[in-house]
Amino acid sequence: MRGDWMTQKTHIHDHLKTLRMPTLRENLDRLLMAAEKEKISYQTFLYRLLTTEVEAKAEKQRQRRIKQSRLNADQTIDQFDYTFQTAISRRTIQQILAFEWLEQAFNLLFLGPPGVGKTFLSNAIGMAAVNAGYRVIFITMDELMQTLKTQEVIKRSEKLLKKIRSADLVIIDELGYLPVSKMEANLFFQLISDFYENRSIIVTSNKGLSKWAEVLGDPVITTAILDRLMHHSEIFNLSGKSYRLENRKKIFSES
């Protein structure tokens, strides 16, 4: 009798392998022992089995989205210091994290001097979006320009651009730190045009919108880009001292 039970158990393991349920296969013995000890119903046992596998698959997908996003997984919205950066409130953050704007392909623009939390905020919002099931990708403006310029000659650029175009949310960081050529501005305009009303963008910039033409090198192209970015958008002007400078670590003591 025990031999039949062991044979049946072996077949169950084989079936779970065939059905590609590795987590359930690894935890089957533990779940069987718990079910026998607690004397649960067949329905409850089946629910536990399926929940174990579904939750494991969801976590693997989340980890895959985190890896593909290029985000810093350690920077989350729970760490945001509202006392240091008072230009954005908890209520606003809660509204952002509801992701209605993302569903409607709205954009967020974080503007302000270096160190006031623009990159941290965009990264943290991106992580929350990943956890909510959205595909996100983070890229600096400089790397984006290099990717757009080399997409036809470098395989890595082609693959990265494909991921960018398939994302639900694209985070473009540090627009304004380095000037771009007219050709690069045109490529950027084409990308923004493709995204327009199709997917959401977060842009961080140390330049006010009136200064973007200086960075992009062409007032006409700049106007066209801003027209598409701002049509459905929320703009946040962050201010204050640099968080990094205020919390810098010293090597030498003053005593």
C-alpha cells in the first residue's frame, strides 16, 4: 500500500515538472504534511497548492521586471524625506502611486537644481509601478541619445531601444546636463512623438522648460517636443538645498 502511495507521489512530482510548477514541486511534501496535520478540506488544500505556485510565479515576474527596468531597487518611496523636499506632498505622492495617470498615458516632469530629489523620486515611482505590474525602464538622457544614434549599427542599442518602446513607463533622467546635437534632438523628437498618447514618460531636468531650447539646440524642435510632453502632464518644480551636500560624509573629523 505504501509502495502505491510512493509511486503516486512520484508521478505527482513528474506531473508538476511537466506542467512547469517548480515551486509547488519543491513544497509538495511540506504542504501534504500540513494538510494531514490540520485535516483541511480538499478545496482548502487545492487553494493552498495553487496559491503557492501563483505567488511564486508573480514574484519571479516582478524580479524580471525589476531587472529589465534598470532601476535601483533599494530606492523606494518609503525612504522619501518629505521634510527635506516640501515641494511635493504625501497626498500628491499617493495620487501618483494610484497610477491613473499611467493608465491614461500622462507624463510627469520633475524640474529643479541638482540634489533636490528628482532622480530619487522618479526611481521610487518607477519601482512602485514595477511592483504594481507595469513594465518600466530607466535611462539617462545621455545614454538614450547614444542608443538612438547607434540603434542601426550596435545590437545592444537595438535591443535596448526595443525594450524602451515596449515599456509602459519610460523614465528619462538628467535632461539638460549635456547639450545634444540637432541630429540627436530630431531623434529625440521622433521617439517622443511615438510615445505621445501611447505610453507614459517621466523626465527629470535641472533646467526650467524655458531653457530646454538651449540644451536641445533648436527652438522649433524643442517646442514640438514640449507640446507633446506637456499636453497630458503634471509638472513638479522642486527646490531647496542639495540633499547630497547636506548629508555628505566626511573623511576627517573637525576635532
